[in-house]
Amino acid sequence: DGGTSGCLVFAFDSPMCALLQSSMRDSARKVYLAHVRGDASWICDKVVDRAIKDDKGIVRTALTRFRCVASCDDDLPERSSLIVAEPSTGRYHQIRKHLNGLAHPILGDSKHGDSRVNRWWRAERGMRHLGLHCAELHLDIEGVGQIDVRCPVRADLISVWCELPWWEEACAALPQLRADADMAASDLALEAAAQDHSERAA
């Protein structure tokens, strides 16, 4: 999914590629963070088992487990929620489609989301990209062993989250988010300083 940030796995040769594909298909655990529209606090531990079309148009089984970790009421302009999604299958736009089916489309999703809502977040909060991040990837690769990786939430996304009413609730559920936010603030400060230096030099 080109719009999703986060963990990425790749191989440098065909044998390792085959092992990775096998692990991704049979035993991988993938953990995503999805910033969605509306108050999704009702999603405590929900499994969506709904077949969807893959990238070739073939209908295949698709299963995703969802858990809302932070949310704010629908009467607020920033009405949104942070959801942890764990797909057991890897279908085309699976998380996007399943969340849209729950009436909580991912913010910034131009294909399965709400264009009017996306425009508000872009204009009022500067959110210009898809609110979906692959935070963790756990693989058991034959002959290699267990690989566990985590990717900090990208700066442009977590800088939006820090300003939302549910930020403290999200940090209580996922403490690593604070470190991600600190790292993002540092990165943005360096970027701004570099830009300022470039402009002065010009």
C-alpha cells in the first residue's frame, strides 16, 4: 500500500524472498495504527471477517482485528479515533476497506474515505497524507529465526496527533508514542533550521 508508512521488509536474493513471502503468508504479525473519522470507542476488540477483492479483482477471505485505543466525541470538530489494526490476511487495501465498512474510514484516504472530511483535516490540521502507519512487524523466518521490528510514527502524522483531544489517552495505551513525538519534534526542528539556513544562503 503505497500511501502507508512504517515497517517495510525486502530481500536481496530469490531464496530469501521466498522465505519472506512464506513467513508473511503463514505466520507474520503486523500491527498498524489507523487515524479514523468519528468516535470509534465502541470498537473494543472487534474482528471483521469480510471477503474483499484483491489487487487482481479476485474475491478472497480477509480478516482484521481492530481495537480503539483513543477517541473523542462526535460533537467536537476534531472528532476522530486512533485504532490498532492487526490483519491476519494481506489483501489489497484490506484495512482501509474494513474500516470504511465500519463507518470509520481512515483520514486522508482518497479512495475509500470521505473527501469533505479529508479537506477539513488538510485545511485545519495540515494533514496531507494517509493516516495509516505500520508500527510493528513480527516475522518467524525458517532458518533465520524471529525478527521483530518497530517503526516510529512519521513526523507529519504524529505532529497532528499531539494536538488532538485524545493524545493523552493514546499515550496511556501506547507509551512509545511519546518517544515517537519527541523524535518527530527534533526532526522537524532540524528540517526547519536547514530550510532557514538554505534561505539565508540564497
